[in-house]
Amino acid sequence: MSSATYSKIKPKPLFEIIIEQIRDQIASGSLKPGDLLPAERQLSEMMGVNRHSLREALKVLEFLGVVHSRTGIGTMVNNLGQDILVDRVEQAASFSPRRFLVELMELRQAIEPHAAALASQRATAEDLARMERAMIDLRHEFEGGELGSDADERLHLALAAATHNQTFARLAEPMMAMLNDYRRKSLHIPGRRRETLTEHERIFAAVSQGKAQEAREAMSAHLDKVERMLTQLEDKEDRTE
Amino acid sequence: MSSATYSKIKPKPLFEIIIEQIRDQIASGSLKPGDLLPAERQLSEMMGVNRHSLREALKVLEFLGVVHSRTGIGTMVNNLGQDILVDRVEQAASFSPRRFLVELMELRQAIEPHAAALASQRATAEDLARMERAMIDLRHEFEGGELGSDADERLHLALAAATHNQTFARLAEPMMAMLNDYRRKSLHIPGRRRETLTEHERIFAAVSQGKAQEAREAMSAHLDKVERMLTQLEDKEDRTE
DNA sequence: ATGGTTGTATGGTTGGACCATTGAACAATG
DNA sequence: CATTGTTCAATGGTCCAACCATACAACCAT
């Protein structure tokens, strides 16, 4: 057997090449927000591709919000944000089976209580400060009538980071992102914000005091509540469909 | 001036409607990950739109990672959410190769006891049969003087599958695969095989009898032993390096 | 069994056509 | 002069119809 290794041959689809080319033009400043792209017929000829292939690329960019096309006018570069980068993670949940959300919550039930226990043993002063900052923000935003879903996520991520286990931290990030949609909805439920606050306070207290078992149980109880909210929300959506 | 208000009339582009339709099919479970979509020509006719309009939608979904098309085969639904999580675990290995084994074991400590508890509640006769087969093979291979690392891995994977949580099952695969090297080494330690066998028998017994708490503890105890073997082996390698 | 051949279904790409909308230029109207 | 209506060219939106390249299955030849 030969020891030579072979890499997969992957001819890049045309539309992806076109996407990159247009994205580069925007990134390099050749195409500034507000600029009008050349007409499709003209641009496709310049690129040496068919108009359809060009349109496939333009539709992707339009869906991502990078450009927007209007009949009779042309295709314009949006001024929205410099980061043209696509976050697959953000949209992953909405393009996944409903069942996946339930599975994700079960995974949280497995990981986060253990993470809380580890964090209670390993959290540095810096870790605790970051968690406390999220706690303070969460409390303020609730009192101010805001949702506080960002502070919620930051707290969980800070806890994952406090385990000083990079694998935990790297896993927690997409898990939280994929549950973002649902998190925002659940915080609209009456009384849920106050509950959320006390549950998080209990978790943070246990972690900062180094009580591993208490931290594990507090997190587990919190996730039980969250999972109950999830099924409750899903039932409501099913009825309105 | 009239007090009447007018809302902007915005006809949704065809390709966005198509995207939503396909996304709903996936979210509702009508299209499961791994499923093959109808052929473009066929699907476009079913939807009453042109093939090109359908392709504009498919290219967006493909760029987002929801779906992937291959010439001569068709267009298949991806496991976007699960893929992201699996990627994170695999990427973590490249970030901290040295301490990754330790981190991975901590992740197992979090996931597998929970998985064992879930499996004890949900395992079907088929699941138990698959686990038992792995148990029998493990016993036979040990008696025959073989390593039995394959049977070991199969048992853990079968347990993960028995949770009937596909995200657990998918995550277990790379975790087990990356531990394979170490597993073979540890089974060379004198007496380790007999220990492994009794530990696995205890786990299997608890799961097959539906004892969730017992299964959790048995798995946790097993992983404690494994982790101890791991650090022991690492120390030995460090001395010889 | 192994390897080559053929046929068919698939996505990839191209060309061309027509429609709907837009804005500008221009004419018609008061 | 200001307003309104008309025409016209350019643009994106949609559709129809091919042809190419790949993949797989079935069959055949060795």
C-alpha cells in the first residue's frame, strides 16, 4: 500500500466563485455601500458567465442582506454592517427540525450542570467578574423592561469559559447561538424574567462560593424550567399553525 | 391631510417563498436530514415555478449549509445543527492537542452518564440487543486474549444511540474515534481488561433494567477509572520522551 | 470476480425570450 | 408655467428549452 495521501478534488461551483468575487469587490472598497452594480446582462458578460449563474450568486447575496435588487433600477450594495461574513450558526436552528431543539436541551442538561460543577472548582477572579457583570446587566435589563437575552447568553458562556476546558467553551458557543430564537420568545412569558433572574443568581452564588454540588443542582433545576418553557412554547405555536 | 395610513406593498420574490417552503418542510420534519429532495425538474413542476427560480432558492440554502447538491445524485438535506457541534469537537483537538485528551474525558464525564440515564429509560429491545452483542464480543475477545477495543467502542456507541437523541449519537462518534489510540494502550495494562468487563457489565445491567440512577453512577464510575488510566499512561509517556 | 460499456437520471451551465417595473424624456393639456 | 399623460429604453423577474458532466446501475466481456 502506498503511503501517498490524496486530497479530495473539489471543483468550486460557479456561483460560489461569483459570490467571492463580488464580496471581494465590496471588501476592497471597489464597491461601496449605495453603489449600483452593473446591470445583470452587462455584468454577466464581463465575468464571462451566463446571466443565470450570476443571478444565483446575487440571490444568495441578497438573502444575506449584502445587496438588494429592484426591478427597473438595478442591484445596490447595502450599507448594513461591514461584516459580510455569514453566520451559519445563527440560522442553523431555524433551518433545523423542531426535534433538534429538544435534543439540544437534553445536551445542555448533560453538559451544563457538569460545567457548573467544574467552574465552581476552577473559576478565577476574572471568570467570576465576567459572570457577575453579566448578572448585573441581566438584573438591570429586567428592571428596565428589556429582554436581557444577551446577558443571559453571556452568563452561560462565561460559565463555560470558567471550566477552563476549551472544548466545553467551544461547544457552548454554538449551542447558545442556536437557542437564541427560542430564548427571546421564552422571556416574553409573564413572570419568566423574575424566575430566570433568581435561578441565575442561585447558580452564580454556588459557583462563586465553590460549591460544586450546589452549582450542579442549581443549573439542572434551571434547565428543567427552561425545557418546560420550550415545550410550552412549541405547543402554543402548534395550535396557531 | 388624510389620517389614513398605508403599508408598503411588497411582493415577496419567488425565490424567498420557495426558501420558506423548503425550510418549513425541514422544520416540520417532512424533510428529514439525509433525505433526497425531488429532482429539480420534478420539484419545480410540483411547485409551479421555473427550474431556475427553484435553483436560486436551492443555491441560497446550499450556501447556508442547509442542503448540498451533487451532480448525478440529487440534493440532500444536511444536519446543519449537529454538524456544527461535531465540527466544534473535532476542531478542539487541533487547538490544544496535548491537553485535549483530558478535556475530552471531562466532556465524556458530562455527557455519557446522562446518556446512560436516558438510555435506561428509552432503550428498545433492538437497542439492548445491539449492546448485548457488543458485551458478548467484548467478553469473548478478552477470554481469547484479544484487545476488544472495537467491542468497547461499539458498546458506547450503541448506548449513545439508545438515547434516541441523534445529537448525542452524532457527538459520540468523533469522541470515541479520537480516544481510540488511547483505548488500545490502556487495555494493555495488566488487569485492566477484567476491570473494564465488570464495569461495562454493570452499566449494561442497569440500562437493560431501566435503572436510570444506577446507570448514571455506573457510567460515571467507569469513566473515573478510565480517566485515571489516562493520566497514568500520560505520565509514563512523559518519562520516556 | 474483475473491469469495461452503455443507458439513464441528476445537477451544472448556457442561450434566448417575454413580462413588469422604473425613471427619464417628451408631448399634451389646462 | 405647471400639471398630467405618453412613450421609450433599461432593468430585474420569470420562463422555456437545450446541452454538458457526473454518478450510478445494469449489463457484458474477459
